[in-house]
Amino acid sequence: MNRWGLLGVGVAAVALGLVLLGRLPGSAPEVATEAIAPLDSLTFSVLDAGVEPKAALVAKDHRVRLTIVNASSRAVTPGIPGYDDRLAIPALAAGERWTGEFTADRPGADFALWIDDEPAARLTVAGSHLVEGHR
């Protein structure tokens, strides 16, 4: 066999070896994926007799789709102090509805839905304020 024949056989052997090596079981490369926070929907209805529900619970670090329905006979100005830097809730005329989203990353039971500068319902964000893995 001449030199070119040996070179061809050598190249074919190396190619076959690489194909077989590629088929060996092993760990696949990790693909970076961005975690998407779960979405919770929460609706408060403003009635002439108060707000329903009187209390709501959402999990820390969940996205919250908040809807406020003004089912009362008058205009109201809602707000959630503590998240007011993330939610620009406008005044709502009678019969009007507003929907917005925010991430509930501030845990605690101290939040409230305010109607016309008065607390009307409680909002609790359940979860620890500690970063997971830290003590």
C-alpha cells in the first residue's frame, strides 16, 4: 500500500474514532435558562359596603396580576403602600376596572389595599426576607 493509501486509512480511522467518541454517554452541556416567576392573579372588588375579599395572600417572589374592580356607586382612589413605587393605580370611576402586574418580593403581613387613604383590605406576602441559602 502506498503512502496516500495509508494516509486515507488513517484519516478514516480517526474520523470513525471521533464519531464513536461522540456517541458515548456523557453529560450534555448546560443550557442557561432564565427562571420565570409563577403568576398569581388577585382581584379586589370595591363595593359600597367595603372591599372583597377582606384579606389576600400571595407568595414571595411571585408575579402578581392585580385587578381592582370599582363596583361601588362612587369614584375611589386605591393604593397599596409598600408597593406604590411599582404600581401606579389611577383613581377609578364607578364601574371602572384596573389591572397591573408587580413582583411580590417584599414579604410581610403589613400591606393593605387602601381606598381613599383608608386601609380597606389586608395583603400578605408569604415568605422569608432571608436570601435562600443564607443563615
